[in-house]
Amino acid sequence: MKTLQTKQRVHLIKVVTVLISSMNIESWTIRKYSNKYEIALHDNNGLQLFKGITHTELQEKYKTLWGQDVKACRVPRDRVVLPIE
């Protein structure tokens, strides 16, 4: 089994950092509260519910944290070499 190359390991750490920074510490889920411009959803007890985070929001957060586009780090699928087992 091949190990990850250095560039792949660095990219993986960056992606995991974005996901962890988007995590809610109370419920350990990747969600957010609605902002003041969005309609807040509430449960039967009147507590505000979380909203999901879109893929685009995670891409924007990656760009904010790391100063580069996450798409620039991707390897085209036709260039990916899978190990033969």
C-alpha cells in the first residue's frame, strides 16, 4: 500500500482544519446558527435549530483560512494512479 505524498498530506490537514473549525462544540456536528438576515428555525421548545453548511461555504472558508482556492489543489481524475492489488 502506498503512503500519501507530502502535498496530499498537507492538503488533507488543511481540509480537516476547515471541517474542525466549522464544527459546533456543543453537538460535535458541522452546522451553524442562522444569521440575522436569515429566518431562524425553532423546535417545539422554542430553541433555535442549526442549519447545514453548504459545500460552497466550506470552499469559501478554506480560501479564507489558507489564502488559496481548494479547487487549485485537486489532481485531475485522469492523472490519479491507483495501486494494483
